[in-house]
Amino acid sequence: MSHELMTGDDGVTRCWWPGDRADYVAYHDHEWGRPVVDDHRLFEKFCLEGFQAGLSWLTILRKRDRFREVFAGFDPAVVARYGEVDIERLLGDAGIIRHRGKIESTISNASLCLELADEFGSLAAYVWSWEPESPVREADGSIPATTPTSTALSRDLKHRGWSFVGPTTVYAFMQAMGMVNDHLPGCTAHAEVEALRAHLVRPS
């Protein structure tokens, strides 16, 4: 199943995973896999992939607008200043995932994000320096849950103090922000993403 295509009622051929859910289809068609070089959006993706651990991405996607509101648009400079009052406020907000560990991780990771930006010039420059040369596939052609790059990047982030950045979470981040193009060949979005990646000026 993980390497199959489906054609929707609109006649568009896509990866199988959005199904026929309109919000999920829109995310697949217009966002997932498109290259991202904006630090706020990259930090958001790290955070939301961390919140997704143990849950479905669709759950996170449907709460994303509220996440953006309560986490100041995922501006790491703002989130890094959150304290216990903010944590209690967030724990009482039914519009997000009320998990103390993940909330505290987001705040801690915000400070570490700023440190990375100081060291590398931007979070984007750090992240894109890990871009693999080619996609990884399983023997049956399916997309793996982790790769050597996601494992190495996860290890480096953890060494720097980041949390909720295991290899599976990091690979989901890499897929979402376009470091790899895991739209399946034959998916309408595959060629679009390839073109975007081909013309992307990598941050340095």
C-alpha cells in the first residue's frame, strides 16, 4: 500500500495516503514536499511532527491553525521565552494536543533553534546541509520510515539537546519540507516538486 497511487473523483492521480479527505488532499497537493527555506515554517514543521508522535498527521493538520495562534506563529524567539504560566495556559487549551512533555519540548527546542541559527546563519542553512544525494527506497519500492540521513540528523539534534526528534519524526519532517521528494512517480505532484527542487537556491 505504501507505494501505490490512487485517482480521485477529480481525475487527479495522487499518492494513496490523503484518501478522499479534502483537507488532506489539499495538504498533499499544495504543501507536502514543497521545498521550505523559511525558519519559522521549518521550526513549525519540527514542532508539529513532534506533536504528531503517536497520533495521526490528520489530527495535527486539523489543529494546526490553533497551534499557530498559541505558539506565536512558531517564532522561535517568542516561544523560547515561554514560561510555566504559558505551559499551564497551553495545557488548558483544547484546541491543541495537551501533552506537557511535547509542549515543554517545543519551548526548549525554540531556544536550541536560535542557537543553531546563530551557528549556521539560519535554521534553514543547517537543515539543508543534510540534504541526501538521492531518495531511499525499500526493496519492494516502498518508502521507508527512516533513512540513514534521518538517523544521522536525529542523532545530531539530540546531541545538541533537541527532543522529540527521533529518526522517524525527522524523516517525516524531511519529507514534509521538501528535503526529499517522496511523492510517488506517477503522482501529479511528483514532477511539480522535482521542478521546484531543481530551481531552489539552497541556503548556505
